[in-house]
Amino acid sequence: MAVKIEFIQNARGIKTCSAGGIKLHSAYNPEVEAERFVQSIECPFFPEYILVTGPALSYCLPYLKKRFPSAKICAVRYCHDFDSDNNKFSRVFYSEDKNLCESLFSFMGEEGLAAALFLSWQPSEKAFPDEYKSSWGEIKRAVLKSRDVLATREYFSQRWVKNCLRFCLFANETAFVKEGTSPVLICASGPSLKSSLPKIKELRKNFFLIAVSSALSPLLEFGIKPDLCISTDGGYWAKRHLSFCGGSIKIPTAISAESAMYAKGIEETPLVPLSYGDGICQTFLERFSFKSLRAKRNGTVSGTAAELALSITSSSVFFCGLDLAPSKGFSHTQPNNLEKDGSYSDTRIRTKESRLAPSSFDSPALCIYRDWFASQDFGARLYRLSAGYPYSNSLGKIRDVDWNFFEDFAKKSGGHSLLPQISFSKFEMKKEDRLSLIEEILTKERHSPEWIKEALPSLYITASRSGKDFLPQEIKEKMDKFIENVK
């Protein structure tokens, strides 16, 4: 049952209010009350974001801005009765948002959450106990996720930089995608992809086809050659999928510089460099003058693929195989390189069935990826496409459609739409010149804030929050060790 909000003017003509009989502000002087609230905040660092839950009439906002002038101030509303003040905040969220954790993470990012100050307007806690509890539960989830992402970044940063240097050393041919007006179809490797393979093959000329690396094998096995493959993972498993990209297949492959790929594949495959616009890899892309395609970093390659596809067409994007759910049996459409590798260890005691059993249970990773897609809008241009597959979940505003819908859409789009075009160019810098340039960049940039931020994100945030000398001896020594290990 919704709590009733009552607005009144006090004797001094100042607006105040109550919720269910509980006063949300001082009846006499709510502005002084708000000022004292802000003055009482203990904050030994410089916050990048401030998130206030249940600020009601937002009297605290001007005092927060005065005390923390460089911070972006956001709010979590417990109801819509105070929406008239929303434009005063950098961003307003709602406790009713089932994906509040993902919304917070999407807006602030892992670094912003780690450098955020979280506050609660206490009178609202009593008036909206359930909303207060659920909101702070979601805030906790977002903060824990940011911690895990920062730890992952720090753990893998050396490997990503090494991948980047391999890219700079071995890339011989690069490619670039020019925007078109036709539909784009992305294939992930969820079980629902299998039933769509005949239609993909039949209607192949009607769309630009992107395959995430794990979907490459089943497409090629069915005689379907994608226009573009995409991989953004810096680990071994993605590299196994991409082993199909090298040699005679010559499928243009979009990879971030930090992605893992065999040296032979880098040398023989036309590569579309993806730029995230920041970090160590961006430095190398710019210094080596690689023409790159702008992309957005995402926990799953499917997320990066979705936003990349929307950027290369003015039409709509359709996604096959985007199940993001547990499955009985194989979790990917077959054949699959990882499944093939795993099958070699099957025995009478350690059976295939026991190996595949975990895929029938939901996992934290699937939940994170599913929540991310469900929390996005995509401008109503992204659809999940299947041959009538009975999905066990929905993805927020992403509409589930079948191939009849796609064919009608293609007809309405007309026969004159242009497929995105791929252009190619040779990269002919000699190996010794590449090595010299790498050495020069490593020496020059090793102590730059941008590199520290990527290599040692937790220490970087701690130093930034403190406002003290940004390059204490601990950071300097760790960066020197980091660069020597990379070399």
C-alpha cells in the first residue's frame, strides 16, 4: 500500500511534508535541519559521487553542493511524489527499480562506486522501511560488484597489456567498418541459436552478420560465414574460439587490443581494432596509429557486440542465441571448442553428464549479464530473435521476436538498404621498429596516472580519494615491477 504524502506550508511560508504521519522535514525550519545534516557528515576523502536515499524535498542538496562542489550528487527516491525536484540532481534512481544495482553500476562504474559517499535522509527510513531496506541492499550489491571488478582488473592487467603488445607486434592487416542502413544480426552461442541456423542461412543476404567468438564454430559448421567476428576476452578460452579465425577462413575480427589471440591468428586475420578510449591499450593504439572503431567495455562480449552493432547501422539489431539462462545439456550450440576440449577428459567415472551438470544451474555471471541487458534501453532498436524458442527469462525492454517478424521488418525496410562496409589496409611497420616504439612508450608512460589507474586501480582510487601526493613510493615501486614483468 502506497504511503500518503502530505504537503503543508509552515508559519514561515516554507514547504514541508510528512509520510503516513511521520515528518520528513522539520516543521519549523527544514533548511537549517538540512544544513546541520550536511555539516555532521564525516567524510575523510573527496567523493566523486554522492548518493542520498530518500531526500524527500531535497533541502540537503544545496548544502551538499556547497561542501562537495566537485561531486555528482544523485538520489534514490522511495516514491514519485517529489519528482518535481529531480532535475536538480545529476541522476535520480528509484527503489522500485528491480535492477537498481545494475543501474547504479552502469551510471557510476566500478571506480565511481569505490569513490562514492552514500547517505540516508533518516526521517525517510522510518516512513519507508521496506524501500529503505531494499535500496541499501541494492547499493551493497553494487559496491561489492565494483570491488570484484576492480580486483579482476588488477589481477588480469598484466595479461591484458601483454596481449596488447602482441597485437602491436604481430598485426599485419587491419580493417574498419563503415556505417550502413541494413539490419545487423548478432549470433551468440546459446542453445536457442541452433533452431535459427536454417533461417540465418536462407536469409543471409538481408543483414550484416556478426558472430561472437563462441558462435563462430556452429555457424561455419552450418556453412554460414559471418561478415565479422568479435572477441573482447583477454583469457585462454576466448583464444581457443578464435583459433577458427586464422588461416584460410580470413574472417575480419573485431578485438580490443587487450583480447587474447594466437600470434598466427593475429598475423593472418584482418583485425578491426576496438578502442575503449582509455587506459594503457589506448596509448598503444594511438602511438601505433591504428585506425580503431569506438566500443564500450562490458563484462560480456555480447554487451559490447550489441552496442557496437547499434553504432554501425541506422536500422535495428537482432540477437540470436542470447539465452543468458541455465540449460539442460550443452550450454552452447554445438560444435563448441571448449566442449570439444572438455570431452577429451570424459571417462566412465568422470562422465559427460557430470561435466555438463553445472550448466543446468543459474550462475552469478549469468545473473550479472542478464541484469545488465534487462536494465538497458537500446532505444527500442534491439530485439532477441529465435525460431519460436521458449526462453525462460525476459530481458527488460528487449522484445522477443520470431523470424516472421524479421521477414516483415526486412520487407518494410525496403530492398535498397546498405550493408555496413568493411575496408582493409596493410600495416607494414618492421618488427624492430615496433619493438623500439614499444620500449619507448613503456619507459615514458610507466608512471602516468592513466597507466596507474589501469594497472593498480585500487591504489589509484585510494590515492585519488586522499588528495595527497599522487605518486607515493609504494605505487612507484609497484609500477616499476609491473612494467618489468610486462617486458
